[in-house]
Amino acid sequence: MKTTSFMGNLLSALKNARRWRQNQLTKFHSKTLHAGKPPESNDFYSAFSIHTRLLKSSLLTHTTATNHLINRYAKLQEIEHARRLFDELPEPNVVSWTSLMAGYIGVGRPEVALWLYGRMRRSAVLPNEFALTTVANACSVLADLRVGRGIHAHVEVFGLRGNVVVCSSLVDMYGKCNEVDEARRVFDSMSNKNIVSWTSMITAYAQSGKGKEALHLFWEFDYSRFGFPNHFMLASVVNACSSSGSLVSGRIAHGAVIRYGYDTNDVIASALMDMYAKCGYFNYCEKVFRRIENPSVVPYTSMIVGAAKYGLGMLSLELLEEMIDRGVKPNDVTFLGIPHACSHSGLVDDDLAILESMDKKYGIIPDARHYTCVVDMLGRIGRLDKAYELAKSIQVRPEEGALLWGTLLSASRLHGQVEIATEASNWLIKSNQQLSGFAEFSA
DNA sequence: ATAGGGTTAG
């Protein structure tokens, strides 16, 4: 009897102590996190100062307090700091895990997020709608259908199929994995939809080349229920028009863009430019571009690519110089367009020079996609030996290999280079075997 | 406290 009451007292004392501590923490936070000066409140030093103060008050083992900090570092892309804090936590909760996973996705390492999710599942922490949305997002980025299906199953298991955000991210995930029908099934099963769900589905169609279906869905979209289309939706609709190659619907979409006042939006303008270029109207493409006051890297890239399509390689290179002069930094996609520009205009030496300086001058490390573009370029002009040499010189993942060797194969077929074609198809088979091998292994 | 949609290559 005595023992039990003693234990009971001890327990309530502990509970009180915890409540007290929680109160202190809340006060501490309203002081440190919300009273700070807004302009500085989001930078590294403010995070660092909170970090220092938590360290001094030895609260770094406290989950809720540390979560704020993990989240902050994650948002600042300071993933190592976030990770270290997480590792020190004796009892990470679902918020800690989610923040860290989102942080890894943010720095372009979604595979780590998936790995963390696996670890979380093996711990006692149960996923919630935030965690599942975040991992679904990681699967989208990686186009990992196998894990994605598993996440979908977890959504069902944890009774979250009624959550709009979770389901929209599933639609997006299936779309990015090229499983449009599956995406549609999830979309149709949703009882609550909003503009994001609709956009995800339209995007899923547009990105898998089903422009017609995308447009059809857009016409079904009910403005009176969900509000007017926003720039996300319109960008996707314009993209759908370029993938269906229909100038008529493209012009209608352009009309809608103007009507809703988004014609100065960078991203939408780029989509419009791409649409006109693909439909054979480079004049319109250029017109849209010249209407943008301060084009960012995206419309510049669209313009470079558009010019390249029409054999205006010199113009592409001039645009590259122009953007650099204006202080707009080219990115990895820009440099995917450059080989394309050169292969259509006999400017190969320029191109190789630019690719060599990609890293040195612009700090962009060429990856498999860039090499594939150069291989494509060399292939087009018939320099297949050089292309083969280049293809062999790099390490690629199986899916990248399939693309790389497929490119070389079609180029060597085009030029009747039997030996290189044979080599390329051997490599292609190898890549495909690796791909299906992974599939079997994971099934 | 933590979560979702758009563009630019082939």
C-alpha cells in the first residue's frame, strides 16, 4: 500500500515537473523565436544564437525545443547541423523525423529521407499525415514507384485516405512515376478535393504526354467551387498544350493566362514560349520572351532552347552571354540546352569549350544528363568514335545508362556505324538488366 | 512544431 502511494506521488511529482518545464520552454520560445527582429529571424546566425542558448540551458535533449531548431537548420539547408541535433535527441518524435526528412529532400537528397523513414518505422514512432506527405514527396522526386506504393499502403493503414494533402501528394507521386492511371484512381477516390488536387492530376497527365486528357480535366474544373485557376494550374495547362502540340488550345490557354493576369509570370511565360516553339511559331516564342522585363534563368533557358530548335545556335550562345552580362546565373538545365543549340548549328567546338568551363566558370558539375546531351550532339554530326569514348568514360546509374546508351545507339544506327551500334546495344542491354534486376530484387 | 501543385533538355 505504502509503496503504491509513494510511487503515485513520485509519478505526479514527475508529471508536475514536466509541466513546469514545458511552461518554461513555452515562455523561452515566445521570447527567442517570436520576439526576434523579423528580417534577421530566418538566417543562420539567429538559428545559431538560439542553438547556443538552448545549449546553455541544457535543453538540447528536449524534443519539442530541439525540433524548432532542427526545423530551422533544415529550412536553411544546414542539414549537417540539423542532423547532429537530431542524433543527440534521446526521444525524437514524428515532428523531429519529419523535419529532418523534409530537410534532406530540400538539399536534394531524397534517398536519405526514405532511409530515415525506414528507420523511423523500425522505431516506436508512428507516421502521421505530415510524415507520409513528406515521404510521398521523396518518392516523387526519386520516381520510386516501389516505395511509393508502400507509402500508399501506409496511408490506407493509418486511415489517412481522407486527407486532401496526403492524397494530393499521392496523385503527384504516381504522376511522377508515370503511373497516370493509378494517379487517376487516387484522384477519383478523393472525397475532398481542392485546387491542388486538380493541379496535381492535370500535371500528371501533362507530364506523361497525355495533353488531351489534361486539357479535358481542365475544362471539367469547377471555378465556382474551387476558385479561379492560379499560376500553378495555368502553367501546367500550357504545358499540356505543348505536349499535345495543339496550337489552337495553346492560344486559348494563352488567352486564359492573360485573362487571369499571369502573363508576366516567369514560369508561365516559359511554358508559353516552349509551347509556341514546339508548335512551330518561334516568332511568338520570341515575342513572349521580349515582353518579360527581367527574365530569370528559366525563360532564358527556354529561349536558348527555342532558338536552338530553329537552327539559331549563334543566337542561343548570344543569349547565354546576354544573361551572364545581366547577372542571371545559368543553371544545370541551361547547360542541357547548349549542346542542343550547337548540334543544330555546327558550333561544336564552342560547345565543347563551354562544357569544359561549366564547372570552372559557372560552378555547375556536369552529370549524366549533360554527357548524354553531348553524346547526342556528337552523334548528330557523325563523330561517333568521340561520342562512344565519352560515353564509356563516365559512371552512370542504370536508368541514366539506359538513356545514354540508347542515345548513342540511335545515333550510330542513323549513321550506319554497325560496330558502335553493337557496343551501344550491349551496354543498353546491361543497363536494362540492372534495372529489371533491381525490380525483381525489390518485388 | 512537421506536409501537397507549376517552368526550362531528350
